[in-house]
Amino acid sequence: MRGQPDTDRTGGGRPVTVDPVGQAVAEAARKLSEASDVTLFAHINPDADALGSALALGRALRRRGCAVRVSFGMPELPPFSLRDLDGDDLVVPPDEVPAAPPVLVVCDTGSLQRLGKLADRVGATIAAGGDVIVIDHHVSNTRYGTLHLVDEHAEATVMIVLRLLDELGAELDLPTARCLYAGLVTDTRSFRHASAATHRAAARLLEAGVDPEATTRPLLDTHPFAWMNMLSEVLGEARLEPTAAQGLGFVHATVRLAHSDGLRSEDVDSVIDVVRTTSEAEVAAVLKETAPEHWSVSLRSDSRVDVGHAAAACGGGGHRLASGFTAQGPAEEIIAAMRKALDEAPLLD
């Protein structure tokens, strides 16, 4: 079961429990229960899984009497749709993060580069003899900490955080459950990619009082009117390449700065969920311009092409069906690099 110990048939046909993070969860709980000061990081441009993970764990630690702060490299404030999750005012700007936190927990972040201006805190903490606990579900995680709770089979990082909260004996109250549910509903695409174990976890969160409609609507179903104008312009310029991606089809769209002026980051991020509905394309990509000819690229696969491999070839990473990378240069060159990477990516069973 994803997010829980798996069983493997070995040793004379007897089921043997395989738990990729059980020992690490126990060790992390021990370290955190002894800590008096903990800093938690999400990746740059945090999504609900990254920020929800950090806030849920941070809230539990503060309730234990620990000094807690949550931060991320950019932007200055959390995405508008996620701000209500921080009911305890745990989020602080990067310049308020200690140079070498004694205990650092990094959530949903596959590499140091994804921490932006806060990446130097990892090395400083390790050099000072502190702990860097990495909690993540990306297969491309580079293991840059001192303790790694990395389970690529978990659909969301919040699933691993929930195990850690249970190990700590933390109360699953409503504010904590909302943070976890936000990460779960977004990273599973509203439970389209969710195992039985994940549905059971969601049931626990609902039993804690989470209102699924009130939590999900601002995350996935609310956009300003200007979003429609942006979407019409971007989709009008989208391109379908039926023979690309090993003949399975590749659709891509480009969101330039002029398109996204005045819109929130989450509004721009949502474009991939529209583009990926193209029935003639196995792979979808959206290039989002963050500065002149600086791009954040989202890749999605329907089921057959390993876009995590393709993203890694372009300097990024992620999951087999959902990944991304950053790049600089003309959009046409980046699309050409993606086209080549997709033609060389493994096909999934």
C-alpha cells in the first residue's frame, strides 16, 4: 500500500514487510521530541503539499513547547490560496531564519536547488553538527540531509508527515488535519491517484473535522476573471505534436510574463491541468516565464512516458507521471530539449 509498509513475497512465499521509511520515522520522532528549536522549509513557490507538510509538523512541535518557524526561498508570502493554513503565524521571511538552525526539517524538496536562497542553511546546519531531516516523496531526491524520510511510493509528502505525527503522539486536530488534507487532495489530483491507504488517511482527516469542499475550492476551483483571459490567449497558442514523445503525442503551451501579469502563481500553475486534458497527447508541458527568458516548466504524462526521466535530462526531476524543471533561454530551444528528452525517456508498463 502506498504510504504504508508494502508486502513482498519472499522467503518461501511468506509475506515479508518492506517499509522504506519506518526506521527513519522513528529516528526523526526521537530527534524532534528532544528538540527545543526547529526550522522547517518548503521549496520555492511552495504548493499545498510542501507548505501543508511544514505547517502541520510545525504546529505539532509548537504545541509541544518547541520554538518553530516555517520558511521558503521565494516569494515573500505564501500563495494566496494557502495563507489560511497558517493559523499559527509560523511562516517567517528568509531573513529571519537562523544562519545555522540547530534542527532543520525540509519538506517535499528533492534537491538543494529547490530551496533557492535558503539552500545555504542546509550546509551550515550540517557543518555545525545539527540535524537536517528531509521528508519527501520524489524519486529524484538527492539525499542532501543527515536523515531521510523519503518514500517514492507515497502519493504526497503529507502522508509521510502523518506517519511522523503519529509516531510523535501528536493530536490530529482540525487545523493540522486541514494542512494535511490540502496537500493530499492537490498531490493526488483530487484522489485520482490514491491508494486504499491514502483514502483511509483522508477519512481520518475528515473525521478530524475537515470540510472537503471549503478546503478544496480555494485550492483548485477558484480563479479571478483575468485568469480566463490569460487562459484563452495561452491555449490559443498551444501546439500539438502528434508524432513527438515516441509517437504518443506531445502538447505544450507557453505562459509569458505578459499573459500572467497581475495573476497569482497558483493561477498560472493551474494551466497544466487544462493542457493535460488533450486526448491526442500522452505528454503535456507548460512553460511559465518567471523573468525574461527564465522558465519554470511543468511536465505531465498520462500513463506511458516517464516524464521524471525527461525532466532529469533537462536539469530537474520529479515523479514518473508528474515532474518539472527550470531553464533559461528562448522557449523554442527549451521545447526542443524536451522533445529530445521525451523521445529518449523510458516507457512505463
